[in-house]
Amino acid sequence: MKTSRSQKSEVRSQIFLFSVFCFLFSALCGCQNQRLYKETQVMMGTFVQVTSPEKSAAGIVFSEIKRIEDLLSKYNPDSEVSRLNKLGKLKVSPDTFYIIKKSKEFCEISDGAFDISVGPLVDLWGFTAQNYSIPKDEKIKNTLNLIGCDKIILKYNDNVVEFKTSGTKIDLGAIAKGYALDCAVNKLKERGIKNCLINAGGQVYALGEKFGLPWKVAIRNPRSLRLGEILALKDRSISTSGDYEQYFIKGNLRFCHILNPKTGYPADSGIVSVTVIAPSGLTADALSTAIFVLGKGKGIALAKKFPGTEVRIIEKKDVQNNR
Ligand code: AMP
Ligand code: MG
């Protein structure tokens, strides 16, 4: 028979266990209340996925990205970029003027490795229409006459952009997504949203945190669908430029969509994929493309000029299947 003392201690221990159970239960319920909303839309030629504890975040991001896409897409004949490419001279919006100005700065600092005037070359190789072919050397040489940032003139007093040479065209494919993410993040901040992950293909912005911890984003393995290094990010953008994103293979050689504006041929710097982590989407996007063209040594030297920037490079010698 139990004594009243042992009965009391058993009751006390049951109360203790019940309290522990209640504490754990409420803690677990608390976790379940920390819900994330996830929405995806096809925009800017890729899947844009928005993840946030705020339900309204996705709508804000999608409408801002759509606004930028409508200005900058070369696939929309009514966009400012398409009209500028057609007319050779156009008064543009502050957004378009700003991104062209930043592109010229990246062109200069990368010694012409990043150059939005590659438009005619991108068309020539069939990357715009996805109708790939290796152009004749003569055609590449003639097209190179249209390329160069000095061919893009900016008139600061009235936001007019003009091309020096007839036939010059700009292609913002290497910088527009990064800029669109920055614009979307600014809109989220204006509306008081502090935490959100935006993933637009190879381009990500991690705003704030995920329930008090940095967002986690994996870099893709360039030669398989397996994931590589996992990065913990807070208020950072990452951009990956890779030879696996758009390419064609002829005669055992891979021809990728990032072109060397000096030679007119696909970049062949030995890099298979480069990921840049930077405080802004625009910087991450432009730098990843520039480094892909420059190669590891010059690329890392360039990244050092941008404070708060980190780089991960995978070279041909690091992967088994080089094709
Ligand atoms: P990304 O994936 O950001 O590296 O951008 C690649 C896209 O940018 C290509 O599909 C082209 O539209 C364009 N592009 C290709 N080569 C260059 C270059 N050297 N500089 C700037 N844009 C480029
Ligand atoms: Mg880029």
C-alpha cells in the first residue's frame, strides 16, 4: 500500500509531467502557426517562386516583376527595349534609363566582358529564337562592328537613349532579373514586409529571415539535377550563370548562351558555373555573367571591387562530364 506521502509525490510528478506535456504541446502548436505561403508564376522566361509568412507578399512581387518585364523584355514588341532596338533612339522611363546606365558601368569595370550591346550576336547564334547554328566567321566579324558599350549614348537631361550605329541592339537578359528582384524587394519593404524568399530561376533574393534564421538556398550542380553547396542568406541576392542554362552541342562541343563580346563566340574561360552572392540583385546578376566571361582569376579580382560580395566558381576541371 502506498503511503499518503508517496501518493502526494506521485501526484506532484504527474502534475510536473502534465506541465511539461502542455509546454511542449503549446510550443509545437506555436511552430505550426508559423506558416509560410508559397506561390509560383511564370515570368521573365522562368518560374518565379515567392515564399513568405505574409500572404500578400506574392502579389506584390509578381506585380512589380511584371512592371519591369513589360519595360525590358526583348520578347515583348511593345517594351521600351524592343522599341529602342527598332528605332535606335528613344526617350525611356527612369527604370530603363537606370538599368542601361548601370549596364554601361558594368561594361566599363569588366573591361567589356559584360556588354548589353551583344544583342545582335545573341540573335546571330540563334539564342533569341532558340534556333541554334554556328555562324560563319565572316558574319561574326561583321556583327562585331555593332557591338560595344560606347555605341550606347545616354542623354541625362531628358532620359533619351540613342545608338551610334544602325543595327546596334541591347539585350538585358544578364541583368534584368536581378534588377526586377531589387524592385520587388523595395516594394515589399515599402509595404512593411520584412521576410520573403524570391526565387527566379538562377536568381534569388533572400529578404530578412525564415522564423528567426537565415533562408537556406542550394546551388545547383552544373552537370546534374543534384543540389550542391547550401548557402545561408539574409538580405542577400544570389545569381548563378552557367553553361547548362541555354546551350547546344555540335561536334562534341558545347556552345552556351553567354557570349564573349570581344571574340563574338560563346565564352570559353574554363568556367562551367559561377555563383555570386551580393547585397543587390542587380550586382549579383551582372557580376555572375561578367565573371563567366572573364574566367576565375580576373573574375575574382573584379568581384573584390564590390564590397559584401562572395563568389563560388565551378570550372571544367572540377566536373566529370565536360560536354
Ligand atoms: P545570365 O544568365 O545572367 O548570365 O545572362 C545570360 C544572358 O545575357 C544571355 O542569354 C544573353 O541574353 C545575355 N548575354 C550573353 N552574353 C552576354 C555578355 N557578355 N554580357 C551581357 N549580356 C550577355
Ligand atoms: Mg547575369
